Amino acid sequence: MRLALRLRQGLQETFASVQQFNHNIRLLLIASILGGIAGGIIDINFNLYVLSLGISPDSLGQILSAGPFAHVLSSIPIGFLGEVLGYRTAFLVIYAVTAFSQLVQAATGNAPLIAAAGFVGGLAVSGNFVVRIPFLAANSTPAQRVHVFTLNSVLSGLSYAVGSLLAGYLPNMLQRFGLELTLQYRYTLIFAGALTLLAVLPMVYLHVPPIPTEHRYKISLSPYLWGIERFTLESSAIELFIGLTLGLIIPFMNIFFIYNLGVDRESYSTIVALSVLPVTLMTIVGPSLVSRYGKGRTIAVSRYIIPFSTVTLALTANAWVGTGALWTYRALFTMSQALWFAFAMDLASEHSKMATSAWLEITFWLGQGVAALITGALLARSNYSLPFYLSTGAALVTALLTHRIVRHKSPGKAPAAPVEV
């Protein structure tokens, strides 16, 4: 009853706030929907496509690590370019290059070329986070911010669910044309790349100037490097373990369910699609939990619960139990991340928001890149459980570090002084 009340309150607050969102935010959300559908299709089918080519699991791990390591290298330059070029140009480049990468990966059967295209795509995808977070912050008031980040997560989850559901059945539709399995996956992935390319169109109509005029400071690399703020360092350390937690298991979850739990592709795509229900409910409830318990406490508690989901996935051999654990993980992760990004943008000083966003991206994807190599090597040895135990350990460290930082900081306090590194 209390959960239903909080859900209704969260829905009322979120949709009341939507009416006040500006033109730029609405356009970005449209692009996010297209990108989310494409992402859902790719995440379900890409690993299966690569394995259908005869590429080994450890090579798959290397392919999956290419994008994350590209994020690590490009996050600061893209954050800097985002400030120099402006949001509209940055988003146009991001979506166009991402689509090009996805189309090339789908069109080739050569592992090094797939990895190279993934690396190029990773350079662009990193900008989608680095530029998006301060863009949403710059185009919303402090009162709207939690709702903006919440709706961004909700719509991303809903569109991802639609893509995931399509992903399970599109190859079957192509099978009717007499195509072999690899070609079924290939054309499905090409369709996803075309959707990402369509996301370029809404970005053409972003209002200019994209960066608010009140941001009257000289663009500098100082907040990114030698003048980096203490809060940026602390939050980035947390994001590293978040990347490890997720990267050890989520990119390989289709392999785990299909090859370890005996679930077919169509059923797995339905499981992922239906996860949008708990994810959306939990994300919508998030703002009302913040109103009652505070942003920091809500984030910390949700992160203490996440390890129970990952250890359950390590222990179970039952698809239904695995489904419940996966849904719980995705719901808590999505809600906590939406609140975490809003928390970070509240605490980062005005001149370092883009730098904080860049370093969150760097450490998150560094964790993902390392994790992909580890899990790929373990799957090549048919070890399906150890990645989940390692993910559980990383999740516990994440919770402890988050608890520490939220105890000592809260939005509205003066930002910590820059530190020399």
C-alpha cells in the first residue's frame, strides 16, 4: 500500500514536471528513445552474432572491451570539445559516428575489424554520457533536476525494452526469407544501426546557443586535470567499481541465460523486455524516496541491496530465480544511477560539471573494459559463476564507498577545493 502510494506520488511529480521541460530536453529524449531501441536490439543479438561467426568467447571479451577502453581515452577530449563546439554539434557527431560504428560491426565478419569499429563507436558513445549529463543539468532548474534524470532513465529503459523484445523475434522473421542464422543476426543489427542514425534528426533542431549564457567562464582543461576537484576524484572512484560490477556480468547476460540456464533467445529477450516494469516502477518511486529519506541515503541503501542480486545469479541454476535476480539488479541499478548523476551534478561546482561527468565516464568504462576481458577469459573456460562472485565483491565496495561519500556531503554545501594531482 505504501509502495503504491509512493508510486502514485512519483508519477504525479514526474509528469507534472514534464510539462515544464524545455524544448532541448524533449528533443534529446526523442533521440534517446531511438537510441534505446537500437541498444536493446544490439545487446540481445550482438554476442550471439559474434559467436555465430565462429569467434571464441575470449575473443568476444576482447571485442567487447574495445568500446570501453575507447571511452577511457576519449571522455576528457570529448568533454572539452563539447564545451568548445556546443551541445548541438557534439550530439550530431555522437549519434552519427555511433551509427556508423554499429553498421560496420554488423556488416563484417572479421573480428579485428569488428573490434576496431567498436573502438571508434566507443569514442562517440562516451560523449553521449559526458555531454548528456551537464546538458540535462544546464537545461533544467534545480527543482526539476531529479525528475529530468528520472524521466531520462525511464524512457531509456522503456525504449531499451522495446528493442529487446524486437531483438528476440526479428531474426525469426528474417528466417522466413531463407537466411542462415548469421545473416539473420546481421540484418537485425543493421536495422538497429539505422535507428541510431535516425536519432541525428532531433539533434538538428536543438536551440542555439546550446550552452546557457550564465556559464561565463573561460573553457579550460584545468578542471579535468591539474585542478580536478576532490569530489570528482571521490565520485570517480565509486564509478570505477560500478563499471566493474556491471561489466563483469551484464554484457554477457544473454550467454549466461542461454548457455547456462537453458533459456532460448526469444524467452531471454522477453525477460529483458519485461524487466522494464520493475525498472520503471523503481525509478519512478525514486524521487518520492528522496523526498522522504534524502538523495544520499536512498542511493546508498539501494547499492547495499544490489550484491544480494548478483550473488543469487552466481548460485542459481533456475531460470525463474535468475530472472527475479536480474530484474532486481536492473531496477536498483537504474534508480540509483539516475539519482547518483543528479547528486553528482548538484555537488560539482559550476565550472567542473563537464569535467566531473567526463571522469565518471572514464572510470565507469575503465571498469567495464577490464571486466570484459576477465569474463571473456572465464567463459572460454566454461566458468559461468565466478564473474558473478567478482561482481558481488565490486558491488559491496561500491556500496561502502557510496555510504562514505554521502555521509560527508549533501547538495547545497560548498564544493570541495580543487586538489593537485
